Amino acid sequence: MIQIFNCEQNTPEWFAARAGIPTASEFHTVMASGRGGGESKIRKTYLYKLAGEVITAKTVEGYTNAHMERGHEMEADARRMYSFICDADIESVGFVRNGDKGASPDGLIGDRGMFEAKSKLPHLLIECLMRDDFPPEHKAQCQGALWVAEREWIDIVVYWPDLPLFVKRAYRDEAYIATIATAVKQFNEELAEIVEKVRGYGKPPAPANDVAALRQHPLMAG
């Protein structure tokens, strides 16, 4: 069941809506593997972070830097330019949750589309323009967002002042989405195991004879 939270991103309400579940912006982390196919350190860190949110019912604000803050500020300009060029109405949303997964799209378009804005330094935007394909570094996030929101297509918009606006549409890649779904399912199973272990940490196990006696108790019978 899809839930849409109409709140500003990076507000307490937004952090609360996404607490304890993997989100599209981190699906590349969920899918990560370490050297030689071993365990990924960044994936383990993400597991522990979400486990902490589940157990404490509190969120920890994520990392931010000047580039990320600049991108947030430029999103409004990218949105205006895209809306004008493509004659599109963009519905702003804070967070979309679908079961035990979520996404924070920059906007929804009609009942089938999505909008994702990125700012890139001039040389990186020029690379996008010259390559003229969907930026592969954003594939997991954008295909994951389509999966979460159950949408058909997403337009990624890359912006920098005084440079052409880069717009590229991607449709659902069902094979890739199946790979994401498998990785997220396994991740959530591991997350549940970690939460259970931490909640039981330091608690002595019940003696075997006590367990047998409880099972024979009249209230436990049947």
C-alpha cells in the first residue's frame, strides 16, 4: 500500500516517515558487495544505522555537504525550467512509502511519471550532455523510485546555471527492478535479525526445563 507524506524534505516529519526502512537513494548501498564479492562495509553501516532507528524510535540526521546543499537550493530553478520547457505540472511530495521501502522523489507528474532533479558541476553536466544517456550513477535510485511509487517513467533533470538543461527519461526496467527487490528483501530480513539480537542482548536464555514447563501449563495448552 502506497503512502504519500506531504512534508518538506529534511524536516523532522520527513525523517520520521523514512525511519527504519531502506530508501531509494540508498538502494545502491543495499545492493553493494565488498571486494571479491564479500560483505560491504557501507552496506553493514547502513544496516546498523536503520537498526538503531528501529530500536530507539529516533532518527539521526544524514550527512550533508556544500554540494548537497547547493543542489537543494538549485532544485527550484531546475523545476521551473523543466516545467516551462516540457509544459509539465509537477506535484511536490515529501516521501513515498510502500511497505518496508520508500523514496523521496522531487516530484510526481500525472499518474504515471516522476521528476528527479540533480545539480552537477559544469564539467559533469557537460559530460552528461556529450554522453546523452541516463546517468548510470543514478540508475538504482531512479529505478528504485519507480518501483516504490509504482510509476512507469521518470525524467531526470541535471542543472547548472548558464548551461543547457539536461533531461533524460527512463522507463521501468523490470529485470533491474527485480534485482533491487531481491536485494531489498534480503536486506530487510537481515535488518530484522539484527534488531531482534540487539533487543535480546544481555538477556539470559530461558532454561530448557522452564520452557518445557511453560508449554505444559494449562494456559499454554492447545
